[in-house]
Amino acid sequence: MKYLIAGLGNIGEEYSGTRHNIGFTVLDALASASNIRFEDTRLAFSANLKYKSRIFVLIKPTTYVNLSGRAVHYWMKKEKIPLDRLLVVVDDLALPFGTLRLRPHGGDGGHNGLAHINQILGTQQYARLRFGIGNEFFPGRQVKHVLGEWTAEETNILDARIRVATEVILSFGTIGVERTMNLFNNR
């Protein structure tokens, strides 16, 4: 069984380590823990992870966050992965820092990457793992916050939250979205 895990982020050194790139960061941590490497492929950096007789196709779209739907659609078709085996890992301003919320479907919540995926796929019926980046910023400073680097206080607990996010991904592929939500959404 194959699963497509799309971690959203922006390519380029200037975006490395920013809140908006948490999707990339989570997939990098999963790949590192699994001793696999990403390759530069069509529309994404990709890697295959084998875990408990499943294949997780990990992608980090190279289309920039706002055009993520192109890469997600391409890889779903290429790997013949159905919608119910797609998981998108994304930053979320509406959640307190470090909060993880797995949902089986839903709106874009104002996130341009999710909006583009919804538009290209023609549906919102796919799972998403939202990683809270908090909203502690002054009015009009949202872009600076989203594209900013983690604070020292956030950095102290970031690795632990990323590890939990990788556990959510593997659980999603092994026991399903509903059971995974029950296990992780309140942790």
C-alpha cells in the first residue's frame, strides 16, 4: 500500500528554518530518522520510505507553497495514490505553537497552499496535519511571522513536537486517520 505525504514549504536557503517550512522540516526529520535521502525529481524533492509493509512517498514540492497543488496532483497520478491515502503537512497560524491537529478533510483556513491543493484536486476531502505556529504578532506583521525563524523559546521544544508529527504520519499510514486522531490530537 502506498501513501503520499506532502510537506509544504518554500525552496531556497532564505526560507530554511522558517515557520512556513514546517512541512519540509517534519519530512526531513522523518527521512533522517529512517536513513533515507530526498532526490530532486519532477515538481518536488521526493523519497520513498518503507514502514510496516507500506510505502510512504514523501514529497517536498518545489513549486513554492502557493502552488503546491501542482506537485500533489502530479505525484498522486504518478504513484497511483488515491485521495484517502494523501496527507498534507502544513503550518497553521490559528493553532498555538507546537499544537498538532490531524483532520480527515476541511477547508484551507486561509492557507494559500491548501487553497491551491483544494483548487487543483477539486476537493477538500483529504487528510491534513496542521502544525501550530502560533499567532503572537502585531497586526499587519503576519507575513513576517510566518516567514520568520523560530524564537529561542520555540526552538527548545520544536524537536520534540517534530518527532510527534513524524509519529502521526506513520500512524496515519498504519492505523488510519480516525484512530490516529484519537491517539494524537490531544497530546
